[in-house]
Amino acid sequence: MAKSADHVVIFDTTLRDGEQSPGCSMNLEEKLRVAEVLSHLNVDVIEAGFPAASNGDFEAVQAVAGSVKDSIICGLARASRRDIERAAEALKQAKSARIHTFISTSALHMKHKLQLEPEEVHALVVDSVTYARNFAEDVEWSPEDGSRTDHDFLCRCVESAIDAGASTINIPDTVGYAIPSEFADLISMLRNRVPNIDKAVLSVHCHNDLGLAVANSLAAISAGARQVECTINGIGERAGNAAMEEIVMALRTRKDAMVYETSVATRHITRASRLLAQVTGFSVQPNKAVVGANAFAHESGIHQDGMLKHSETYEIMTPESVGLTKSSLVLGKHSGRAALSAKLRELGIDLGANQLNDVFVRFKELADKKKEVFEEDLLALADVGVAAEDERVALVDLALRCGTEEDAQAAVTLRIDGVEQSKELTGTGPVDAVFKGISALVPGDYRLELFQVSAVTGGTDAQADVTVRLEENGRSVTGHAADTDTMVAAARAYITALNRLFTKRQRGVPPAFAAQG
Ligand code: KIV
Ligand code: ZN
């Protein structure tokens, strides 16, 4: 069906720009779960990765292209024939495929990063778009660092890219430098000066270094852009990208001032946000717009009084519109495997038989310990189940002694490649002792980058949700686990991260692949 002139295409780059940021890496299963939720959200385009960056990225784009059929699946490629061929190959199974090719156009980037003359860059623009059109009808072109590019050169490159066959022109504010009025003027300038601009959709891609990514994107829409590139929870390089949920809810809530529409099914926003936080370990700050834990909380007496009289006194959008429902008791200890599987599917999680068995065992253990099992608990359990896939190291036993009188002591038993090994170590606290014990059994060059604990639900019997990030020679991996015992969760999260490190080593994933932001 033809889209109206006021339709804004939502191009989600959570799996590419989002995943590219340090510590946000996801494994294949996790990417597929995120892709599935993006398809429930009904985003128009999913940028699934950068196929030339690594085999892992290639496989992820290929898998998303094979499984998601309702959105356009896009792969990123530099202005090189090999990159474009890799993207085309990875996208083969897509029902609708897009190749997104880019090259830097600012004087700064051309001179210092590419070490190319503007004429050489211009020739690569034409060559890359022309070459990409051999593989896909739908080609997007981006001038990296577009917001800091000389206007005459930008207009020339955009015109040539459209002549060569690009049907979307995306203007990135790569370093988050633009301010809304200026960025809107840039879009107007392109619309006024590029003669063939009506043959392409103008898009924007804003980074959040000054906290202006969403404001810049909305300003660009008002000036005529009809595609925005964004990510769930605003994850992405450095300070991140424009947050999809904020753009979509701003357009929906302020329709009176911005007469544009998107296809996003907003009731899936909360689930998407929670899933992403869970798989990346990047938790959402409580006061984050739209998806923060406090976004719909009313604490002060005056506000609560107003809310009781009329919800619109302090609520500009309803919690239901973003899929927020009160935590509800979902399953009890007598629930069976089929009920668990059905509930997980309702939450957007489709597990294979082995993973379901694993989650079911953990569910029974949890239901025995905890009186009430909530949706959040199930999501946390499912994540552990999924993470347990390629285990070389597993936790067998953990015993701890700690308190005010002596140093904490941990006795850790692990199964490493099928062989049980134990170690007892002391530390400045229980976490330190547990991590030292594991590291002594699994030595390596890795170091702890992040250790984060939060409670999955309320109450003293809540599961602790632990995220651990390890770094080794520029490779970052995140492990995530939940358990009613914080130390067990910490040990499991650490071990999950270690298993991922082994997988990365084995696959030869290059450390911190120097892709673009
Ligand atoms: O930030 C950027 O410039 C990018 C491009 C690859 C679009 O991510
Ligand atoms: Zn970017």
C-alpha cells in the first residue's frame, strides 16, 4: 500500500549502530530475538548489521533476512565492492532487501581518515551506489559526517548518488554536533538545491553527543525528511543514537504540532526496551523518557491527587499506549511446561526444546523459592536459558563466608570442558572473592569492565539481575544472569561472559572492529 506524504519511515539500527557500541554486543540468538520484537513493532526497515565487519555480523544479517519478512532488511557496506558483495550475499534470503553504502564527505574525515581527495571520494560515491544497484533495487547512500560537510560538495555528492540509483539519501550527524535549527536548515538546503532530490527519500541519522539526537531528528522531519534512523533505548556509538521510542511517541502525542505518522505498533515499545536492556546488560535509567521505570510513576501527593481526579492532569500519554501493564502474577509452582512455553511466546520468546527444558527447571526452582513469579522473572530466566547455549565453563558449586569480622572467602567449583575443578580464595568482599576464584580457575588476559546489579522485581525475595562485562584485547563481552541469590547470579553472569569470550576467540572476531558510528 502506498504510504502517505506524511508517513515517516522508521529505520531501526539497533542491531547495527546500536550493537556496534562497546559492551552492547549480542550473540546470534539475541539478535534474532531483538529482530523479532522489531518486526512486532512494525518498523519499516531493520538495519541488521554490517556483513563485511565479521563472520558473526554476516551470519546475523543472513539469519534476520531469513526470518523477518514484514520489514525491509538492510545491510551496511563501506564504499568498497567487497563490502557491497558481502552485504548482497547476506541479504539473499530477504523478502525486501536494502543495501546501505556510505563514505565520509567532510573535509576533516576525507583528509585525516580516508586520506583521499574530494574528487576521489566523489568517484567512490558513484561507483559504490552503481555497484550496489547490481544487487538491490533499494539502495541507500549516506555521506558520513554529513552535518559537517561543505554544502556545495554535499549537494554534488547527493545529486550524483541519486543519479547512480540511490532511492534513500541519509544525512548523518555522525558526531552529534548539530543543533535543531541548523540541522533543519541543512535539510531545507538540500531540498532547495539538489535538482533531483524528489527522486529520493531524505533520511536523517542523529547521534546524541549533546543530547539533541531526538530534537534534531524531529526538526529534520519538519523540514522534509521522511525517514529517521534510530535505536531502541537510544543505544549506539558513544552517547548513542536517537531513541526510537521517543521519536515515535513524540510524533504520536504531538500530532497537533507535527502532522506525521509512523507504522510503529507502540504497544510493543516497553517489551522491546526491556528485552534490549536484558540482552545487552545496558539498563535504562529510571527517568528515561517513555521507557524509564519512573516515566509513568507519580510520587508527590499533589500529582497523585491530580491523577486520581483525572489522569490527563499529569499524563500526556497513557502507559497502555507503550504496552506498560502492571506487573502481574503470571505462573505458579504448579504450572506446567506448556503453560510456561505459552507465556514465554506471549512475551515474544520462542525457545527450542532444550532451552525450554532448561528454563522450565529454573522456573520450578524459582517458584519454590519465591512466592510470586512475574513476567519480569520469566524474561530474566529465559535470558539465562538462552545464554546457556555454548557452555565450556559451568558453575557446579559455590560456597561463601563473609561478614564484618573477616575477609570474604569463596569456594568455587566449575566444570571446565567437562572436568570439575575447585578453588578457594579470599577477597575484599564476596563479589571480589567469587570473581577471583573463577579467574584463578579460568586464567586469561581479560579484565572486569562492568559489574552491575539490579532487582528484577520488588521485595526481598526478588531475583538479582547481574550484568558483567569483560574485556580482552579490545574485545568486550557481556554476561547476564538472574537468581534469588545475588552471589550465584554474579558468578553465573561472569561465567556467561567468559563463555562468550571463548566463542569470540574461536570465531576470530576482530577486536573492536573499526566500523563507523
Ligand atoms: O553515524 C554515522 O555516520 C553512521 C553512518 C554509517 C550512517 O552510522
Ligand atoms: Zn551512526
